[in-house]
Amino acid sequence: MIIPWQQIDPTTLYNLIESFVLREGTDYGLQEKSLQQKVADVLRQVQSGEAVLVWSELHESINIMPRAQYRPD
């Protein structure tokens, strides 16, 4: 189920994104980005609709994924 980011407290949203960024360990190429830059990038993607917050009942957790990859059960 997609969770509307607009309904999440801004501090909670930031913490969710920060946790996601720290968990992902993504390679950003030749230029390393700070944690704050990575969080800002993901936040922009969420706000633009490019990425979505997804609640998993099975795992009782929230994840962030590209909208194109989201497949509702």
C-alpha cells in the first residue's frame, strides 16, 4: 500500500528517508555525496512522485521504491 508522503510529519518523513539511505548503501559514482545530500535527493524523488513510500503488511515495515517498480499485491 502506498503511503501519501504529505500525510507524514516532516520530521518523521526525514527520519524514514535517512534510515532508507543508510540502509541502502548505494554507490553514487565518482562523486561521493553527504548523507544530507542523499536524503535531499530521495526527498525530491518522493515529492515529485518518482519514488513512493510503501507499507508492507507482511513485513510490517515501510520502504521507498521507484514508482515504476511498485506492484500492489
